[in-house]
Amino acid sequence: MPGFSEAGLMRVPSADAVTESGTRLMNRAATARLLLCAGLLGLAGSAKSQEIFVSNERDNTVSVIDGATLEVTRSFPVGRRPRGLTFSRDGRTLYVCASDSDAVQVIDPDTGALRHNLPSGEDPEQFALAPDDRTLFIANEENATTTVVDAQTRKVLAQIDVGIEPEGMAVSPDGKTAVTTSETTNMVHWIDVPTLTATDATPVGQRPRAAAFSADGRMLWASSEIGGTVAVIDAATRKVVETIEFAVKGIAADRLQPVGITLTRDGRFAFVALGPSDRVAVIDAKTYKVVNYILVGRRVWQLAMTPDESRLFTTNGVSGDVTVIDVATQRPIRSVKVGRFPWGVAVRPASGTPERSAGAAP
């Protein structure tokens, strides 16, 4: 070929060589795809869906909702009149307040099997697990005490006298302070955790039910069911800095009964269950203004949020279901039937680090 030396020519492979080479490449690509799919299937098979645990007061059971399908996958029996629920930090232990059994039950959440009972006072309703993951503060409604139990040794550390009919419990994020609400005394009682002694009390509205600390520990929110208000208390001064009231068009004021509370970690919003009004109030936690009311099932009691704060679950006692709320849009997306008169709710995430239930430390 004029102008070209033999060395400068590109050798063109034969058709057979091209076919053989292409086949090898296709085989390698197919093998890679198969390995990738196998790996993904393996991950999917080993991953565990997030689970939501709900206590059913009238059935004496706990229902488990799959977080992916939003369907009840199983239920298991517990003590009489189960109310408060919470998880250990690794998600491997479920604690249940069996109010009419006068016990806190320690349960394997994978099997629903009872491991043992922890001691408590009469009629335990709610509790809070301290950040050390072993000190449990239990509100005993019938004998006006807060029982403090070491969940590992199963020993009672203290019986602290508080107001009449204690119900709500919370522990500060730094683990130094615990609070309990007393329904008849209409107070929030402050407990010094290092000494396990009651040190102060803050008057609030009638029949305080739930308490929750902000993520930074600076503020405590306490709901008053009969008073129809939520008090925001400065944790340093123990003084009420704001009292939040509620109003829904067409709903009588006496049906706006604040009970369960949960707050976002960024301190932007608080969600408050409003009992027989069948609403959840959304509050701007900076301005303390109500920005929305979300319609849920009948007689909403408690709330729990997923760790990524994308979904909020509410227990609705009279309608016997759980409302699933999209937090970003503040709209309900599903209603899930559970047992009779659901009361408590706690999220057990797939990662093993549980989301706080109402009243627990963030």
C-alpha cells in the first residue's frame, strides 16, 4: 500500500477471533451481573424491616407492625392491661408496663417470650429508661411513688414519694434529672438521679399525663389532659415559660385533651396527641404556636417516631388502630388495625438503635 509501511498497518482480527473475544466479554459481564444480584439478594434477605410495637390494653397483647408493609405480622400475650412500652438501646429487649399485673415485663422482641418480671409499685403505667440503658424509672399510679430499678440486676434502687397518681416519666438526655407527672396533684416532680431524691415540683394544668425533654435537655414539655394545655418548662429554673392551648373548629374545648408528646431532634416541631378530639397537634417548638391539626383515629393516646423522623405512629384506643403519618407532609397515609384499645407504641428500628418512645430521653 503506497505511503504505508507494514509496521504502520493495523492488523484486523478475524471474524472467529472477534466472536470468541465478544463471547468472553459477555460471559464476564453476565457473571458480574449475577454476582451483583446475588449480593443484593443476600443483603435483602439478611436485612430486617423496622418494627412498630403496640400495646393493646383490652387484649393483654402486643401487636407488631412491619415498617415496610405497614401490616401486622404477629402478636403475643403479655401481662394484664399493658400500657407503656420502651426498648433497650440495642433493640434486643422490650420493656412493657403491665399495669394490672403490677409488674414491668422484660420480653424478647423477636419471639415475644417473657424473660422475667421487674419489680415495681402498684399499677405501673409509664416509665423511662435512663441513657445508661439500665436504670428504669417507673411511675406507679396507685401508691404515689416512682420506683427506680436496675434492669440488669433486677434490684430496686429506690422508692421515691411523689404526688398522687403519678403517670408520665422522662429522663433528661444527660441522665442527671428524671421527672414524673402526678395527675391529681397537678405537678411535675423533679428527681435528682445521682442521689435518687425528689428535689422540686412545678405546678402545671389539671391532670398532667406525659412529659418529654427536648433533645438538648433545656426544655421539658408536659401535657395536661383535663386542663387542655401543654406546659413548656425551663429545665434549669423549673419554671413554666409557655402554656400552649388548642382550638379546633367544630370540636368542643373539653374534647381537646393533650396526652402523648414527642419532639423532633432538631427542635423544630412537637407533636401532641389530643385524645377524644381525634387530632394530633403540630406545634412550632420555637414559637410555641400550633401550625396544624392532623385527623387520626378515635381517641388518640400515644405517639412514636421512626429514627429518621419520616413517619409518626399514633395509637387510637376507641377505633382500635394505628395511624401512620408522613412527617414531611403532616398527612396520614395509612390506618393499621391492631388489638382492642391500643395504648402504648414504640419503634424498634432495623439498625438496632431504638427510637425513643414518649417521655424517654433522646
